Amino acid sequence: MNTKINFAGIEMKNPVTVASGTFGYGREYNNFFDLSKLGGIITKGTSLKPRCGNKPPRVCETASGMLNAIGLQNPGVEYFAENDLPFLRSFDTAIIVNACGSSIDEYVELCKILNTLDIDGVELNLSCPNVKAGCMAFGNTYDGVKQVTTAVRKVLDKPLIVKLTPNVTDIASIAKAVEDGGADAVSLINTLLAMKIDIDKRKPVLANNTGGLSGPAIKPVAVRMVYQVAQAVNIPILGMGGIVNGEDAVEFMLAGANAISIGAGNFINPYTAVNTVIGIENYMKKHQIEDINEIVGTVEMN
């Protein structure tokens, strides 16, 4: 069986990656399994300068999911290049950096630096729902997405993936902006904007009031959006949103995703990503599939 894929020019041994913000820079999960078993690692959101993030509480559990409002806390690209990238490069897996910023100029300057590093690609974060500036401001309109994507494309030679927010009216048109802006691929979905209220205190649980909902609760929404985007663009899709096993991953691929990411599932069980690789292989054996690429977008609609 062949589980290898070429995702937007990035060679992967299988279609399983881990979603930004759920895997850090890999150090903690390396205590559980060999990171080389993954198709790719997408780093925590990395910015031009260090970010402190939002004040706590920043995470809470919900029915079949969780809310987070971390606010893209990270040590900055300089620290990443010196301390985290050498560690990640010790594994036989693709390394994709999630890049975040608060202005177009910030995105451009950051990607100029990333273009010089030994990484396999960049995932542009235009979709985080819990920061006060940037991301959502650019990610929820066709013009905003195209403008940022076009600007970054001019300075980045490496494969460019743009991550989309689900908090829009027409996800297909936003994905088209990514394609029109010259990106190599699109990833979706990021978290859904949501809120949880403490009924005794009569106040939101999160200090940020709202946060991003992730986990199994959002999977049906994510599958629908991946399918819609697959009908609208001709670039590869990285699908994510509530995937916790091989069956979930296959569902996304049937809907049109070329590769998938494990997000909140990593918090439920640190072995989720590697177990998903095994689950995909088991599905291939059961259905006598020789090449995993054969199933992409093959759902038969009623």
C-alpha cells in the first residue's frame, strides 16, 4: 500500500499532520512516540516578535469539544529558528511553520525570514478568532485574504498554505481568494467562534469572553466546508476539525482533503495522530486500496 502523498510540493510519508497550536514544537509529544511516524508537523503559531497571549483563564471544556483563547502566545521567530527548529529537524517528517501577524507588513517581514530557514512550507494564519488585531481582520473577506496572500507570495519561495476561518458566510469564495492570491494550498477549518458562561458568576468562563471551539463537536461543519471548498478550487486542501481517528481522517479525504491535521484530539490522547496513521492503513487494507491518493474527493453525493 502507498500512503505517501505530495502536498503542494511537500513530500510526506502519509497524509497525517498535527494542527498548529495543539502540538507546540513537538517536544512534549516526543515523549510518547517517534515524531518521524507523522507525515508532517505544523508548528505553534509563530510571529515576528514574541507574544504574551491573552490573560487566563484561556481554556475550558465544552460538550464534545473545548474552547481556547490563548492569543497566539509564542517566543517569536528568532527563538524558534535557534532553539526549536534544530530539534524538529532531527526527525524524518515535513516541518511547516504556522505564521501569524497583525499587519500585512508583519506577515511579509516574517515570511522573508521563514524563506531563509530549513523548513518545508509555511501555513499562513489568517483565521485565529481570539486575537485583538490581525488574523480575523484579514481572513473574513475575499479582498483581505487575497491581499495578504499576494503580498506574502512575492517574498516566499517555499510552499504556501493559507488557513481559513469557518466564521464566514461563504467559505468557498474565501478559498478562491487564496487560490487567486497565488498560494499553493488551503487549510481548513480553524476554530469556530464560541462562548461559555459560568451561570453562578454570570460571566464568561474565558477572560477573553469568547474563544475558538474545537474538537469532535465541530467535525460535521468542517467536513461540509472541506467538501464545498473542494468544489471551488483546484489547489490541495489540508482538512481539519474534530478528527480523532482513522475513520474521521478518511471522511475528510473522501470530502476532498488531500491531507489532514489532528488538533484537539492530541489533548484527548497524545497517541491520536500516530493511531490515525494506523487507522488509515487499516481502512486501506479493508477496502483493498493500493494508493491513499485514490480516495480523495470520491464521495458520491445523493
